[in-house]
Amino acid sequence: MSKAKIKVLTVDDVAETRDNIKRCLQYEEDIIIIGECENGKEAIRKAQELAPDIILMDINMPVIDGIEATETITLNHPNIAVIIMSVQGEQEYLKNSMTAGAKEYIIKPFSISELSNTIRKVHKVEEKRRKFNKQTPENKVTPLKNKTEIISLFSTKGGVGKTTIGANLAVSIAGKTNRDVVLVDLDLQFGDLSIMFNINPRNSITEVAHNIEELDESLLEKYLVKHDSGVKILPAPNRPEYAELLTIDHIEKIIDILKKNYDYIIIDTPPFFNDINLSILDMSDQVLLIANLELPTIKNARLSMEVFDSLHHKEKVKLIVNRSSEELGIQKIDLESTLEWFAVSNIPTDNRLVVSSVNKGTPFVVSHSTSKISHNIYNLAEIVIKNWGTQKDLKSNKKKNFISKIFNTK
């Protein structure tokens, strides 16, 4: 049985361009042109009628332009991927295209191989995303309780992989539970969650703060960016100096409103203790402390555990060992002994996969769902969903053996 061809709809107001694309692709055995449009309005209608896999969309067109058409189509047909075509190579055009929901941006004129390879690449990623979202019922996990769970990710220094884990964990939780998940980037000066999801947001938490007096559920929803995985993101400020505009009152009001609509609020925090972070810890149900097997990180992690203890938050803490490797000299058991705290998850080293994932803006649990590192993130998601892995559990031989066997925490 032959594999189904990639169905492509071409949208360009220049007939010659549409004809050239048709000629370019007519000898590609795995790609077929199923329709043409000369403006965005027609594209919106034909997207509904023809259900293409890929739409090649020009930007500058009459009636409705490519950006507006892309936004309408991607909101109403999440299984259709849009590739923007333009003679404009400026960053602003790329940013607007990605914000509207486009998956790729190619600059005219392009070669036959560039066009066909782009179509294949986008289609392959979309197939993986759909496969990830169609998990079988037996892989689904039912949360223990029907209240919003606030999960904060904390590390003692930058560069330990906290944001990468947070992005992939959020996608995994959304896939396993089919519940509403929102990611809040509260690393206010240098937050990177937008990069992890390949989004260039028009607005950020800064604009939310500007409208804090009028803020309600519907207004806040307009500032959230929805990813294909179903996860929504509230981005960090676009510039470091804007961080000073956010106060504890702003953050607490935002979190309180999010609790009305979301089952899981996952917060990416900066690597230090300040008034906002301390307030977040108070609100959190679980705190994921991300640590590497490096002496400076371990030293700071021990100091952090002392702070958590003094604040009576220590029992919320779940220790995550990231980039674990037997070649590092320091072992997980050394970290646990120093902190006097068991780790609930051991994330292996896979630099090539992680760097590629970050550079492409696609969480690796989607692009490489069968990899070992993805498997460990799925297991971590299950621990978080069930709120397993308390120190009392881990100290119990029966519970510890069970978790070690299932969740690779040996």
C-alpha cells in the first residue's frame, strides 16, 4: 500500500507564481497540488473545503493578506500547516508570520529542492505532533484531584536546563491528561520559553501588568499564546528592563485568574530568591528543583534546600537530576547524600537532541517522542500528575523500589 501524498494548497495573487510552483512540484512523487487561490479570503474557504496538509501562503495579497488568512486558518484548522512565501526577508515579516501560526518561512525566489524539502520537513513535524496528541487511553493519566495544581521550576543557577525541562514537561502533562495547561515565564529579565516553542509574541506579561486594573479571565486569555500541543504560554517581557514593571501584586492577581481556567499552572522562575519568587513558592503545590552533577550547582542546591526548609516549603520539593552521566565523576547518590534528599527523576544527557530541539523551537517530546530523554520526561510528568515522590514515599522501601523500577530513579 503506497503512502498518502502530502496535499498542498497554493495561495498567491500572481498566476505565474502559482504555475511555477505547480511545475516545480509535479515530479515530486510524495507531494500533490490539490488547489490554488489568489487571495486570503479564498484560501480560508478552500482550507475548509479541501483540508490540505500544507498551505503555501504568500504575504502580500488583495482582499485578505497572508498574515490574516494564516491566523484564521491555523486557529480553525490546527491540523493544517502554513508555510509563508515572501520576497521580504526582514525579521519583522518572519516574526509576524510565526505569531500568526505559520510553521515555516521561505524567501522568493526559491529552488525546487528548497521548496520540496521545506514541505516535507514541516509535514514530518506535524505528523509527529499529531501522533503525540493521539495517545491511547491506557497511556492517559487521571489527576488525583480536581483543583488547579501550581508547579514551579527552580534552579540555583542558569544553564542547568530548567526551561527545557519545563517546556517538555508541560507538553507531556497536556498530552497525558487532556487537561488545560498554561506555562508562565517568570524569569522576567531573560525568559526563554518563547524560543522553546518557536513563537514571537506580540504581547507579554508586561502588557498584562499595564492592564492589571481591568484584568479578568477574558482579557488575560488574549495575552496567552497557544502552542500546537495545546499548551498556552504567557511570555516573559521582551526586554530585561521591563521586569521592573512587575510587582508581587501583579503576579498574584495573574495566578489567581489563571486558576479559574487552568488545571495546571507551570511556572518557570529565575535562579535566585526575591520577593516575587518567594511569593510563587508560597502559592506552589510542587517545586521542582533542577540540579546538575556539578560542584557549584550542588553547593547552591544545598543552600536552597536550607532556604526551603526555613520557609516550610521543603516537603514541596522534588529533586530532578538533569544531564545525568556516569562519566561526570559525581554520581546521583553523591548529590542525594549531600542534600539529604532523594531525587525523583534522572534526566540523561543528550546534548545533540536537546540543542537541535531548542534551535528549531520544537519540544523534543514531540519531535523525538521515542527517545530515552523523552521517556524520562513522560515518567516525570506522571510523577507530577500523581504528586508522587514525596520523601516519605521514597524512604519507604516498598514505595522506593516501585518508583525506582518504574521511573528510573536508581
